[in-house]
Amino acid sequence: LAAFFVLQDISRLQPWLYQYSFMLAAVGLSGIGRLDTQKALNACRLIIAFTYFWSGLQKANASFAKDDYPWLLEPLLARLPPAAEPLLLPGAYAVPVVEVAIGLGLLGRRTRKPAVVGALLMHVFILFAIGPFGHDWNSVVWPWNLAMIAFVLILFWRPPDEPSLTTILRPRGSVCHAAILVLFAFMPALNFFGLWDSYLSSSLYSGRTEKGYVWTLDGGGLRAMSIDRVALNEMNLPGYPEERVYKKVFAKRWCEETSASALPVLAVHSTPAIFSGERSVKYYRCEDVRAVGAE
């Protein structure tokens, strides 16, 4: 069902749907006796641990430190004395390290409990930052953060089996576990070379996704619209941040619905350089993307 809905609209392939689908597949196969219960739990553990691991690595870039992290801190800084700002802002450079450590820590027996505590604190902060007491933004991810808290507690806090690192990672003849290992542990590495989608690599609020803007001409002059902002306003979820998707959305939404006098132009900003945060920009007119929109 998830695959069917995604084929209708790739914007539905959000990170949480991707994660939930494979976790439900493992649990469902266990429920009908096609997968050992222990293997199903370890497959879910693998998904959760590597979601933190790759999410942390995705945040290791200048764009996250300059833009995303200060934005997340704003609700907290508004409630603290001004002297707290210079103390908290450098924490942007610790976030990737901490999140990677949480992911790796969940895999080991000795480091599991501290990693669980770290994960819980992180989600509490995220919910405060983007929740109703913070930016009140992107409410579709609030339940995901609550679900992650539940997953961490259920799968890693004092589990009766106390699985080891090798037990979690070893497929042991399970096709489902092997597929999850490949998709969640190894394939996200290809995203750093532009060969795997950002949302399939735990890149959300990382500052490292492509961005799409549409420029139009109206009576007041040039106007820029963020495709992500339009998607959030209309569907309460961010747009799928890939150039091929931005081009299709632009072709179907703006080139078909906007008058020729508006001269719509799509500007796709690449993923940022790791150390400088700079992005290259590609521009497309309607004639450049008409073939794409017709696919």
C-alpha cells in the first residue's frame, strides 16, 4: 500500500513513512510466522540506530551550523538571558557527534542506556523547538518524534534479550533483515555522492537537502516562492527535496497554471558545501522542463 501511494505522489515518501513501512514489514512477517520474532525486533533496532547515525552525519555541514541550528535554538534563547546565546550557538558543531554517538551507542550493550537517555533528551528538545511552545512548525513530524521516543524505550531500554552488536547486524538467513541492513546501514552513504535520495538517508532538518524556488513576475516585480513552503502550506509536509521532483512540480504546477506573462523560472539550489555552506544554483524555464512534466 505504501509503494502504491508513493507511486501516485512521491511527496508521500517522507522519512517517517519509509521507516514505518519497513518496521511494519518486519513485525508483520513475524506476526504471520515468516520471520523469527527476535529477528524482527533486531531489524527494527537496526532501522532506529542507523536513522540516528546517518541523521547525525547529515548535520555535519556549515549550513546546519549557520541556519538550521540557530533557528531551532530561537524558542529556547527567547526564554534565556542574552548571555546564553554565545554559549549555546557553538553547540551546532557537537550535534552531529552526539547524534552519531546515540546511533552507535544503541547498538552496544554497555553504551545502550546512555544512548537511550541522549535520544530522549534530543526529541524533547526538538518537540519544544518546533512544537506549539516553540516555532509551531511542521506539525506532521511531532508524532514522529513521539514515536521515536516510544521505539527507543521499547527496543533498547532494558530489553530482555540484551542483543549484542553482531546480533543486531547479522541477517542470519533473513531476506527482510538483509534488505533493511542494506537500505538503512549502507545505501545512505551514497547520498553524499548524489546517488541516493536525501529523505532515504535520514536528512531532515539537516541543512543538507536541495532547495527549490520559483520566481514569477507580477505587478510588484519579481517574487520568489519556496516549493517547500508551498507544500507545507497546502499539505502540511515539506516537498520532496530532489531536483528531478522540483522540475516535475514546476512543470505541472507553475508552467501549466501560470500565465506566460508571469515568466516563471525554477531555481534549484544544490546541497551545500560542507565547510562553506555555499550552494550552486541551476535555473530552468518552462520550455526546459516540459518533457519532464509530461512523464
